[in-house]
Amino acid sequence: MTEKPFRNKVVVVTGGASGIGLALCQRFAVDGAKIGILDMDGEALKAARESLSNFGVDHMGIVCDVSSRQQCEDAIASILKQYGGIDVLVNNAGITQRGAFRATRISVFEKVMAINFFGSLYCTKAAIESIVKRKGLIIVNESVAGLAPLLGRTGYSASKHALNGLFTSLRTELFGTGAHVMIVCPGFVKTNLQTRALGGDGQVTDHPQSTVGSQDTPEAAAEDIYKAAVKRKNLLVLTPIGKISYWISRLAPVVYERMMAKKLRAELE
């Protein structure tokens, strides 16, 4: 392994202006990568670019709502024009929701799916030819909720399961090309994602989040993701509780469901 394996590589991060996305931009910047930040929050994007200026790396920021196919295609095209290609695409942009299925409007499911699933699809489709040509890497910020059920977040879990199906299948199609797909399941990480969670009516909910175990920091998650990217892993599950949840859900799914129903029951109250 070289000391800085991503030096001069082009790394694009959606939802890159805050949380894990910003921490990843900064971590890849330490390597001397060229950074493309996509985010729908213009003010946060400006602040993120200012933080990257401290690393002295070439970077560009584009305001992009990933639920818009046109905006995704235009943003990726701008990065390709600026840098000539993309080596790493991090599909990180996302939204969550909390509340009982029976009390959640269909429009909430549609919005969550539009951002979490279709946003990743749009960006990947626009960048895939360049990634294959450069034998690059697609990183998908998924969740243990994409591999197992998550009470009180049916829309979120559904979108993450869809991501898992899409990107594990894509990985099989990329065998032999030199390009790769890595799935990341962060577990509970302290970011502003939860402060923007949608309630059943589609508005940001003030219902407190239920968590299991301690929350990780974006910086710690980014460091683990970076190290896994260097090794081009297939799957990375973060945090001790995330790993425990993953294995229980795989080995004893019925037990896992019962444990979750007990631990997270407050999500439905």
C-alpha cells in the first residue's frame, strides 16, 4: 500500500457538506485527492469548501438535490469536464424518517426513496463509464437497516434494502472490470441526519430518536471507511452494536426482530 493511495484521484461525495460526507471529503483530502462535493444546502456547501481550502487540495462544490435526475447528471458532467474522470463515487446523501407505518403518508415513502435510492442510482449511472474506465470504486453509505428490519423506519429501511439489492448486483456485473462496489453500514452515528428525520406527515419530527449503544462520530466513521476503501472491501459494518446487530440478524432473525420490537418500541408511541 502506498502512503497516500488516493493522491490526485478524483473523489466525489454526495451529501458531502456535513456529517460523514464532510468527514470523508476531509479524509480523502489528507491523501491529496481532488474532491467534488455535491450537496443541496448551499450555505453548508460553502462552509465545507472553506474547510477543504485548509488542506490545499483542488476541489469543487456543486449545489445538487440528488432526488433530481437532471441535477445529478449535470453535476457529474461538470465534474467530468473539470477533472476528466471520477475514481471514487461516494453515494452518501440521504434522509430518514421515524414513525409507525400506519401513521406515515405514502408521500414520505416516495421522498425517502427519491433521495436515498434514486439519488444514488442517478449519480452512479452518470459516473459509471468513467469509474469502469479508471477501475474505480463506488462506495454506498447504506445501513444495517439495509440488511435487516428496523422498527419505526419502514421507509428508510425499504430504501436501504433497495440500495443493497442494486449495488450488490452491480458489483457482480463489475467482476473482471477492475471497478468495485463497497457497501458501508455505519450504525448509529451522531450527525444532523436524525435532526432532519421526517415524521408521518412529511414534516421534520420532534419525536426523540431511539438508539442502541453509543453513537460514533463522523470522523471515526470516515477513517474506518477510508481504510476499507484502500482495501476495496465488499462490506464494512461499523460500531460494536452495528456488528452485533448484523450477526444476530443473520444467524437468528426471529430473535433479532423480537429484540428490536422490545428495544425500539418507543418509536411507535
